[in-house]
Amino acid sequence: EGCSFNDFAILYRTNRQSRAFEEALRKLNIPYKIYGGLSFYQRKEIKDLLAYFRLTTNHRDEEAFKRVINYPKRGIGKTTIENITIASTNYGLPIWDVITNMDQYPVQMNSGTRNKIEEFTTMIRSFTAQLDKLNAYDLGQHIAKSSGVLKDLYAEKDKGPEEVERYQNIEELLAGLKEFTVSKEEGESASLAEFMIDVALLTDADDDKGEERNHVTMMTIHSSKGLEFTHVFLVGLEENLFPSQMALQSRTETEEERRLFYVAVTRAMKTCTLTYASSRFQWGNLTTSEPSRFIDEINPKYLHFETPPRGAGRSLNSGRPLGAGFGNTTSGGLNKPLSGVSQRPASGIQNLKPVSQASGGKTDTSDLKVGYNVIHDRFGKGKITKIEGQGPDKKATIFFPHHGAKNILLRFASLTV
């Protein structure tokens, strides 16, 4: 009602919480910007683990290979990687083909380094062997542990808040894998390969965003100090998250969290919608969450509780029902909104609809032809400009006015004509 995207902000306690909201906004074709930080899938630790996933599903992904061959450190230096790259160019072969056949294609390196390379390729092959046996979450967790990524980040997390955040981001990525796995219906593929197709679309969207001036702003509460927005969504109001588990061990730190909560609420000029997740995935297990004590501390007369569309939730203070307005899994759980101090009750985001919403069901991809106008559930309306391949390898190049040309594997595409 007379609002632009610039009027809205989503505030969260930790950077890891941005993932689910980024994914949801993309699906709704709503532009957004992370203020004072990186998009979830652009963070180093996420790109590192995703590189392992990419190499597992495609041994010839040379960018992924170079990213993880010596991460965590395994004594394979820059000179060795350069020698491998030179050999690959000289032999006219992909790097993987060279390093897995060094008797046939010699590369300049000592025997100790060669053994380390062979150990690495053996590990990647063992991951690949599980692609058709394990679902995305089980294999992803196995890779995170066996590669040493989790161990490396865990060892670093006592150094400071940034290190803790990197470890938490990996936990959040694994929560996303779990959500992906459980969201699949019986008979649908929940493989890591299919998850990576979704991720490829998300990272493409990162590249396509550009400098959209009219956008929803997302940021941590710390980053929001001094800023104001017409409508604010303050998300993740749960015990052990806000206030954080660490802060609850100290009265002084709990008070600091309480002051931070005040900062967050006062960023809103007109409405402030408070939400908490009733449950979250933590290391593969669905755990229930308790609403933050900060909600209970607000005088009920300043709150408007959403009426739930599907059954009543837990009552707070006043005994009025708390709505389950977010329906979809967000930030690892199901969010329930209630509106804070406002001139009129905030409607919550359950009424948002995709900019381009298909009226029909999923189209049989065998019927698609060049020139067809289609609707993609993430990129909206587009036109097919090219089709290549057969059967499960059939691909289409589709031009989307707002996102450019996308090369999409049709067996995984959700398209309507």
C-alpha cells in the first residue's frame, strides 16, 4: 500500500540467518541488498565447502580443484599447483585427468607431494562414490567432516567472533542441505548433485543483482545502528539466539543483548514485526525453540498478535494466540510473527506473492521448443532461445528480461508455458 522495497528492512542477530531470507526473496523476485556484509553464498567458508561439493559432482571443475587442493592445508604448495596447471595445458587434458594418471602424464613434483595428491584424489573419488547412495545432507555432512573443513573451522572458533561466525555459517549451510532433503517428496531426488543445481542458480542470481536501487535491506542488528526504516522485520527472536547462548552465561552480557534488542526495535519508524522460529535444524536434528525473553518483557498493550491461519501457537503474556504466518522454512525453522509497536498492525509477510506466479502446473519438458514463452519459479517470464541435448541431459537457454540468459538443465527446471 504505497510502499517501495526501500521501506523494508530485515534485521537479524547473526549473519548466518540471512541464508533462508535470501533464498525466499529470490524466489519471490524481490530485490535485496546485504548491508555491511556479503551474501551467504559469497562468504569464503561457504565457497570453500561448496567447492568440495562441486568437485565431488564434477571432477573437471578446475576452479573448485584449485580452491580446495590445499584447503585445509595438506602441504601442496603454489608451485606444485602451477606445475600441474602447466602440465594440463601442455598435455591438452583437464587437470583431473593429469593428476589421476601421473605415470602416463608426468608432473614435476617430489614423491611426498605426489602421495598427497593421490590421497586427495582418492578422498574425492570416495565422496563421488556416495552420490547415488546418500542424500544431500548425509553426503554434505560427510564431506564437511572428512575433508577437514569442519575440524579446521572448529579449531579456529575460539579466536574471536569472526571465527565463530564462519563455523556457524557452515552449520547453516548444512541446515539448508537438511531442509532441501526433507522437502523432497517420495520418489523425488534429494541428491547433492540436484542441490548444487539449485545453488548454481542462487549464485547466478548474486551475479545478476547489480546495483538495484529499490531493494529490501538486510543486515545484522549491529550494522543497523543509526539507520531507520519505515517497516522492520526483526527475526530469530529465540532463547540461545537472541539473547545468544554465550550471553546468557553472564548477566552483564544479557543486559547488553537487551540493549541491542532496543536498538533493533527503534530502527522502525512505523511498524516492527517480531518473529521467532518454533523449530530449527541443528546438525541434522530438528530442535524446538523457545521465544526470546525479550518478547515477554514487552507490555502486551503494545503488541498485536497475528491470528494463525493454521492452528494456534503458544501464547505469550496476554494469552492471545501467536500466528504461524511464515509457513515456509526460514533460517532453519518455522517463523511465527507478531507485530510490535506500530501505528497500524503489520500484516506479516505471509501475503507476499511472487512477481510472476504461474497459474498452471509444471510443464512436460519434452514439449518445449525454441521460441516458447515460459515462466520459471525463480526468474519469472522468459523466452527459450536454444535447446540442446537429449533425455536427462537436455538443456535450454532461456532469456529472462530481468536476469539475462540462463542455461538450465530441463529435468530439474520448474517451468510453465
